[in-house]
Amino acid sequence: FIYNNYKIKGLRYTDKKKILFNNSGYNFKRIIIHLLKNRQNIAFMNEGLSFFKKIIFKILGIEILEFSEIKKNKFKREYSIDQKILVDNLNISRILNKQIDNCSTYLRNLKSKNEALKEYFNNSNIKLVISNSNRGAGGMIIENAHRLKVTSLLISHGTVAESFNKDDEIYKKNIAEAVFSGKATYFAVQSKIMLDSLKTHKLLGKPIVTGNLVFAESKTIKQSKKFKILYAVTNKKFPGMQFLGVEVFYEFYKNLKDLEKFSIDNSFYINVHLHPSVKSSINFLRKKFKNLYFTIGSIEKALKDALVTISYSSSVIEDSLNSKVPVILLDTKLRYKHCKSTANTSEINEPIYYINNFYDLKKCIETIKNSENINFKKKVYEENYKKNIKKLFDDLLK
């Protein structure tokens, strides 16, 4: 088995104070632009940047960091299953051993990358670390910041909510572990949904109410002119699944069948905005479901002319609410309720509804059509992201 040793290449600022991001995605560009305008030195990890973007960022004076392989190392298998494990009379021990081997290689490479990051931190003057994840490079830069007592801030693009029962708590803690946990100094609380999560989710660092920083804020069309229904849920490849609050592929496929029938029966325009993990299936889905409209790319664009968003458990929930688009949580399996929401389909001006069938879905859509003053302040904060970013960093960089 093979793993690599790494070093960080791209080091540009050694003595100058700088702010380190784990990547430039998930609307971190908003924060990066603000900091560049205020003459801060910026560094971030390169995660899939195009050649053109690299050139632009380097011209802007940004330090772009990459893991460079310097040595390959062999290692012997440390863990294995030596007995038969039968499932329906099939021996799956070989499959499990393959997964163990993959995990062993992955973890050794991760440890080597962390050693490279330790050296980078030791040779740099980092005054602030910002991450949107507590895993991979995001988790490692927070750990290294903690080791050197450097201030760190975790800004989640995942949606984290209060738990309602034991199963719910297990699932939501799994979600939070990746995007809203760890040893960060501060945790950005961007919505009142996230604020409620602190009733059942404990943090090591200090939560600070920032309002929206990285979620969408689409300039929506006036409600009277909106006509599209947006359907957007989180899909994950099987190895990355967290069951309960994420639907598996056949559940998603069944939803599309039901939504197409619902669309035909009621003459509704339904835009299915595909999660990045299934965007490669767009042409197949367009052929299969001719009465649904499929899009990929910017969620802000999809929200501009949406009357309502139908979802289950997704960061699109908070993207929608910050874009002044109400949300219907559709749970036909009676399995998972993402956050506090009304089940009364006749109650006007509510930001989030929770329903279990397509009869209630139609009633809920009609109620939203008749709502003229939806109370989004129940779930999100009023100020826009530009003001929130300015206030946050005026305080943080004093």
C-alpha cells in the first residue's frame, strides 16, 4: 500500500500578517473581496481552481497554497477482517477489507498533509483562520490554529438545526460534526434556525450572531409576478450518506415521479434544481420527466423567480429564507422534520411549512400565493450580507 509525503507550495508571505481560508468556495469570495478592499493579506487552499482563476488571484496578491507530493511510502496492511461475514449467504469480508484499505491510505495521506500544514503554520504569520468545514483541510487549519493560539472562525454553509428526538439528535450531530463543530475560537450563527440548534448542540468555541454571510440573497421578483415552484434537496453519493435527513436515490426518484404528476394535474411549473452530486444525470432526468424543468449551477439564479421552495433537509432552506422565498418541508415518509415549522396549511404569512402529502402541498402553495407579508424575521436576520461582513470584521480585526 502507498501513501505520500507532502509539502505546501505557494508560500508568498512569511513575515506579513495574513488571513488563511480553507478554500475560496461557498461564497467566501464575498469575504475575500471585503478583506482585499481593506488591504488584508489573503491565503487560501487551492481546491479545483481553474488556471485562469489562479492567474487572477495571484495578480490580486493572494497566496494560493497547494499540497505537493514529495515522496511515496509503502506500508503494510495493519487492519483486516479474517473471518467470514455473511449477508444473505454472501461473504462480504473482502468488500469490507477493501474499504478498510482505502480508509487506511486516506488517513495516512491526511496525516501527511497535516504535517505539511504544521510546517506552513510554523513558517507563517497567520492572524486569523476562516473555514467553512471541520473536515479535511478545513478541520486541519482550525486544529493548527488552536495549537498555536491563532484566532479561528468557522462559517458554515451547511444548515444546522435543533434536535427533536433521539434519532434526530444522532443525525443532526453527524451533520454538525462536519460543518459546525471542532476547536474554532468562534462560530458564526447566521440564522435563527442555527441559533435554535444551540439548545441541543454544544460548541467548544464561542457562538457569535452574525446574520447571513455566505447563504444566497437573491434579488427576487415581486411575489405577484413569481410563478415557479423550486424543488431542491440534498443528494449524496452512497459512501457519504447520513441517513434519516438525506433521501437515498430511489426516494429522490420517487419524489420526481410524484412531482411530475402533481405538476400535470395542477398546471404548476416546477423547477428541479439538482444538487452538484447528481448534476451529471441532468440529461437523463430531462428525458425521463418531460413536465419538470431541471437546472444546475447558481441557486441564487434559481431563487429569483421562485414563489416557494420545496425541500427536505438542505442548505437551500436558508438560501431561500434569506432570499425572501418561503419554504415547504415535504416529508412523505413521516420521517424527518428539519426545523420548527407550521403544519397548518391555511396559516398565511409563515416562512416555513411542514407537510406529508401532495394534497396538503397544493393547499400550502395556495396559502403562500395569498400571503402578502410573510414573516421571514422568525427564521433569519434582517441585515444583508455586506453589512454583516463589514460589522463582523470591523469587530474581529480591531
